[in-house]
Amino acid sequence: MRKQFKDTVMDLSLYDDRTVMIFGDVSVYLFNEFKEKYPNRFYNMGISENTLISVGAGLSAQGFYPFVHTIAPFITERSYEQIKLDMCYNRFGGNVVSCGASFDYAWDGATHHAYTDLAILRLLPGMEVIQPGSTKELDILLRSQYKNGNPTYFRLSDHPHKIDLPTEFGRGVAIRDSGAELTVMTAGPILSNVMKACEGLNLNLVYFHTIKPIDKEVIQRFKDTRILVVHDAFGLHEAVCEVPNLSVSYHGIPDMFCGWYGTLDDIRRKLRLDPESMREVVVRHLEQS
């Protein structure tokens, strides 16, 4: 997904000389072409995440469209106050683009896991929160949102799904609407696991790439069903529950630190977010419907 990020930004920069790249020592070499073509709009600030946000906000105040990029937990949890005050409070637009979603850096342990970012950023007034699940979604959503004047968070993953879905900012996708009593709702790259888990089962399936603003209209379509939110982060469940009078359950991150090491698949199995374990959970909810 990072390669698509680079390709899209390079294309945008051909026509827009207000794009600016601000890095925290991550993905720097990937953007060498940008650095060579636009050296005055390329800043590698090093491991100083709070400063990245403040510089991005300052450049936005001067009419630029900044892309601030580094690893997810450091640019969101560590820099929350800067995003809150320098960007949101001042109403300065800009793009916070992370990598290392959820457990993409599973081998680096709890310090590099990122599963609260969507939840905390959606609480900030004026903030847009996007979790593209595929390279196509990233390309479309970057192009539509990068210069809209709002602070926007793009959560990139190195493990995108490859499912071709219609993509429009703020709109969820009803992948399956079979009139069933159970509706599974999910977001982001884990869709591929969810679809395998739900194969052949009588249920509805709804997918989101935009966490804020959440598509309340598509949620309302299934308000009379039991809803099961399956997600490898916090944030989607809370957003779905903004719609009142729903019957909602959540399968995803437990109330504990995930202190395991390994691969992404290892961590997903531990959390019962692999297709086989998910299917057991979904079947159990079907039996309760």
C-alpha cells in the first residue's frame, strides 16, 4: 500500500505544486523520486513525531497540502495533542498518513502495535478517519480528500485485501444484503479474512473504508438485524454504535495488551481473527439469531 501512496502522490504532484512531504525517517527512500524532482517540498525530520505534525500544520497555514508520514502508533498516540491542537483546533487541513496498521509490525512487540489510532482520532472535532483496505481504495480516497481543508488520517497497511469494491469517501458498501437476521460489519484489510469466514453462511455483510464520518445510512438499513462488528482495531464498533437502538456485538481486540511477537497471521490467530476462528464466532451468533 505504501507503493500506491508514493505513486498517487507523485501523480498529484505533477499538477499541484502545493503538495509537501514530511517524513519521520520512514519510507524516505521510497520517495527518492519526489525528493529529486521537488527538493524544496521534501522534509525528513527524523524521529520527532510531534514536530512532524506541527510543521505540517504550519505549512497548511501557508496554503500547502502536507503529507505527514511515519509509523502509526508514534504519529497518532504519541502526537495526539499536536493533532488535536495544531491541526484540529486551528482548523488546518493536512494528511496524516501512517504505516504499520494494527499488527503489521507484530515482530516488534507492543510498542509498535497500533489498534487504538482509529478510535482516538475519530473523537477529534473536524477530523476525518480513513482506513483503506486496498490499493484502489487508497488511490481514490487520497485523490478525493488530500486538499479538502480538513485534517485527515489515512491508515495504511502492508497487507491490503484485493477485493474490488466501489469506493466513495464516507460511503459504506453493502457487499451482501440477503435479508438475513445477522449482519457482519467490518473495515479495512481484514475484509479478506472476514469474507472467507462468512462464505456460504446466510448473513448480510457490510464494509467500511471510512470510519469518520461513518455511513449511518447503510447502518440504518440493517438496524432491525443483529449486528456483529468484526475488526482488528478499536474505532469501527464505536462508530457503528453512534446509530441508536441497535443490537451490536464486537469481535476483535480484547481489553488487554497484545504482548505477543511473531507475524501478522500469528497475532490474528491469537486473537481469533483468522478465518477459521472467525467462522466459529459468526456461526455462534447465527445460532443465537
